[in-house]
Amino acid sequence: MKISSAITLMALAALLAACGEKAQTASARKADGRAWESTDPSFVANGYKAADQAGWEQQTRQRAQSQNEYVRVPAKAP
């Protein structure tokens, strides 16, 4: 008798816990701006002008080449 009472109480507690869940709604979606239009000086490389798409693309290519191991390590002589 005690085991069935305990199981009944646990099932009842589980049902009541499920009823207390709050609705999860998403907030309004914020659109991102263009990456090259950043005006925050902490994220700007030296020589970069704000809102310069071609300059931003060039800086991105240069940064990627700086991380390329094939470019960084000198080739061995045969």
C-alpha cells in the first residue's frame, strides 16, 4: 500500500510540475548590419576606413593569409 501511495504522489507531483511551465516566446528579431560598416574602434584594423567594403574585403583576405600555414612556413630546399 505504501509503495503505490508513493508512486501515486510522485506521478501527481510530476503532473503538477508540468503545469507550472511558462510559455517560451521569442523576442523580436534584430537584423544585423553590414560587417564593413562597423564604427566601433576596438574592432577596426589600422588603415581601415569605415564603410569601405573593398578595404574590408582586402583586410579579411590578408588576415586569412596570415593564418595560412602553407604561407607562414618556409619551404624546405630539396
